[in-house]
Amino acid sequence: MVRKVREHISQNEGLIFERSSAGKYAYQLPEAQVPEIDPAAALGADAVRPEIPDFPEVSEVEVVRHFTRLSTWNYGIDHGMYPLGSCTMKYNAKINEYVARLEGIAGEHPYQPEALAQGCLKIMKLLQDYLIEITGMDAITLQPAAGAHGELTGCLLIRAYLQSQGNPRTKILIPDSAHGTNPATAVIAGYEVEAIRSNSKGCLDLEALHNAVSEDVAALMVTNPNTLGIFEENIAKAAEILHAKGAQLYMDGANMNALVAMARPGDFGVDVMHLNLHKTFSTPHGGGGPGAGPVAVKKHLEPFLPVPVVEDDGKGGWKLNHKRKQSIGRVRAYVGNFGVLVRALAYTMANGRDGLRQTTLDAVLNSNYIRAKLADLYDLAYSGPTLHECVFNDKRQLTSGVRTGDIAKRLIDYGFHPYTVSFPLIAAGAMMIEPTETESKEELDLFIAAMRDIAGECATQPELVKNAPQSTRVTRMDEVAAARKPVLRWKSH
Amino acid sequence: MSNKTPPNLRYTKDHEWILVDGSTGTIGITDHAQDALGDIVFVDAPKTGTPVQAGKVFGTVESVKAVSDLFSPASGEVTEVNDTLKDSPESVNEDPYGKGWLIKIKLSDKSEVDALMTADQYSAYAAQEHS
């Protein structure tokens, strides 16, 4: 029985361009109190922009209704659980938004003299210190704009370091359970990728690693806990194998929500890693908004970090050091996506060590509660203990022709955002669920009830599930046609 | 099962097939592979004249689920690319051993093909990997 939602009438809405009719406008400017001048005469004709063709002409209420109507078609974390595995769609407290919007912070200009930007520099320095403590690393850069950008920065740091040792090497090893960004990053950084097959537990195969590591290998890129939510218990041994051949251990920090204040990558042999502040440290994401992917490194990689670096100025304040001989250079304009850094600091300080630890424990508990409550109806992809996310497969439901994507679509009818579908690739028909610490037992129980009902529907009414969603504004999209024959832009004629 | 693994082809562990005709090898992905990938939406194949190496990546295939590497069953040089896949990538799903072929190569070492799996060996391999 669907308990969380019921159908409700929503307003149709076209594109804002289609609402346009000539002569409508949303506001009136008062009469100018100075004489009008001709901008072309004052600035030169080439500085004057002509009218934008097809610019929509609408009234204020039409604009308000347009966006309000569109917003009611959406589903976000403020509506309810968003169990998209590997994405850490946690609720981000509104006070962090408030802090990031404080006038003295949001109004700061990156070219402001350092003497007038001490508060912002302090925010960066404090955040750096906390993140270094949390990761157990030695130094950090806050510049990268998001996770994959952090990966690229990390790989470039590895390349620069190995180059300084005489040979940048040619290969990066990546487990077959990795996020797709890892191999893409390695290639962009100029490395060849070699996949390492996972063992029967879904974990890093030490023997395969041992056989693959050579003097040609620059690094292993590994996610820990991995994409199955399993902690790579041999990570320290993997680090030893790599280090014995002079190779580096890169950790993708996408799943740090399972480790914060409980385990430190720097303590288990990681040389370089990135954090996804927008996942783990409180910034709304998923809408393509700004993220931040700080990269933390061990001492030997520090000289290569991007400039500028925030440093003590020796007079009780902070300064930006642009002079680092071995730096790989700047990877992002100014100092990165500063607003995300502010939210991350607010989140970290508000929680404190004990709060962060409780957050991690709750994230792991929530995931394991779901796992325990669904394991009798859905097969687990791998049976090992999992941390912050759990991965089922659709093997049992496939007997009635229902696949993971169908069950995900049916969840929409029950009022939930779908889980992650068909990932990781080493689990056929994967259903990857990450509730995060956000959810109460009540919301988790609703989700569990929905998943249990759907399991029943798979057996008794498979067509209902295969044609889901049933109760949404638009029914199932033709994803295949959208990919094969994409229509990428709206045309007025 | 015979139509799902034609006996005249040889197979790789990465689920590609090769058909040898004289010194030409025609390469595609298996029925098992297209089924596991789901609806194929894009094939990225090398240009004519590109050298390929046995066991190395020569292109990618993109489905609604994922992008996967294509590994060459044998070494040689690309002599022909299936251009019809640009407009009809669904051929790979509908007819993986026929209209859905990917590239043809001039084989540099025909003995490489002998080391690949036969249809019976591949059927057993695919069944075991799936379980």
C-alpha cells in the first residue's frame, strides 16, 4: 500500500518562451533623473548589445507561476528520502546556507587586498586544518571544483612527483568496481588504464594487484569503502605492495561519509585523496550546482600542490602564497568554489568530533537497517559486511521479467527517489541504496515497506512494475530514443 | 543456444567474437554481451587504418546503463568500419553476429585466433560468469 504519497493535481506549464507575448513586462523603471545618453556614442557601437532575439516577454505573476509550477514537478531531499547510492544525498542544514550567504562572506571579492580578506582566509585555513585532521593527511588544496576535478588534480600531483623522481611512469591501475570517473581521469592525466578484477567478495584482489604492479605503474586508484559499500580490509597491504615498487595509492573519497571521524585514510597508507565536500560536508548537489573536491596529500606530494596556498603570515594573520617552484599551477580560478568551503566549515564546526562520529555511525546504521529488513526479499550482490550503502541485485525479480530499473521507477509511485540503478558494474542488475544519516526510522520504515510491497508486485503483477511509474505527470520516458536520437535544443520555428 | 554462439566464430573472455575469412577478421560483441549491456546507443570505433592489438582496447560501446571498452580479439589493422551503426546502433542488440558487426581487420597473426575460445567453451564461460 502506498502510504507516503497520494496523487494530487499539478499545473501544466510550457516553456517560458512559449508564454511570451509582445509588449508584456514584469516591472516599470521610474523616470530617469539624469539626461539620457546614447550608449553607442559614449562607449562605442561595438560595446552595445543588440536586443536578444526571442527573449520572453512575460508579466511578473507569470514568471512567479512558471517557476513555482515547475518546482512542484520536482523531487528533492526536502521532500523525502533520496537513497541514490554513491551520491550521499544527505539533508544539508539550512543554517549552512545562511552562513554562506552572510553579507561579509558572500559579498567578498577575490581581488580584495589580503588585509581586507582575513576572515575568508581564516575560513580556508581552518577548513584545511580540519580536513587534514579528518583525513590523516599532511597537506591539502581546496581549489578543485568537484570530485572528478579533484581526481585529475591528484593524478597530476602524482605525475609531477614521479617526474621529479625521474620517471612519470605510464599506467594507472583501477579496480573494476570503480566509479567511471576514475579511468576517465587517468586517461586525461596522460596515463594508460589497467583494470584489476575484484575477488569473489567484491574487494581488491591482492594477488591480482601484486601481479599488475610494476615500475610502469604510477598509482592505484581505489574507492574505500568501495562501490559495494564494503571496506577494503586489505588496503594497508595494498599500499605496501604499491610503495614497494614506488607506486602511489590514490583514494577516491566519494564514500567518506562512511569513514569521517572513524578511520583516516592517511593512517592506512593513502598518498593522495580527494573529498567531495558537496556530498560528505553539506552542500546541496545533484542539480549540477557547484561542488568542491579538495585534494589531500602526504608530505612528499606537498611541494606540487596548486597555488595559491593559504599560509600564516607570521603576524597573526594569513596570506596567499603564489610562489611554489614545483607547483602544478592553478587548477581553478581564484581559490575554488568558496561558498561550498564555507558550508563545509560550518558543518564541521557545528558537529564537532563527536557529532561527525555520530553522523558516520548513523549513516552506517541506517544502511544496515535497510539491508537487514530487505534481505529476505532481495538478493544481496555480495554478502560481506557493508558500511554506508548496500547493494542488492534483481536476480529473484528477474524470474518474472522485472529488472532493477523497473523497481526503481516503481519507487517513484511510492513517493521515493529511485536508488542507483545498474551500478557498480560488477554486480549484475545492481540496486544500490544509500540512505545517509539523514533519515529517521519512520522514513526508513516507509521506504522498506515500499520495497517490500514492490517485491510482492514483481511476483503477482509484474506488468504494473514494468510500466511504472503510473501516477506521475509523465509516464516512463523512452531513455533509449533519448540517447539514440537526442533533441538537444528548443527551436521557436 | 546455437544461434546465441555461432560455432564458426571464436570468442574472448571480454565477450567479443571474431570471424576469420582468409586474412580478414570481422569483430563484434556477443549476444550475451549485448544482453548484459542493454540497449546500445552509441559505438565508438577506430578509423580505417588504425592498428589494433590483441587484448587491447580498440573502442567503446555505450548503452543506457554504461560505457564499456571493446577489446580486440586479434592484432592487425582496421580495414573497414561498420558505418551503419552511427544511425542504427540497435543493430548490435538485434543482430550481434550479423548487421551488428563492429570492425574488420587485416590479421597480422592468424595463430592468435587459435588461442581464443570455441563456441562451446564460450557458452560454458558465459554461463558460469553469469551465475
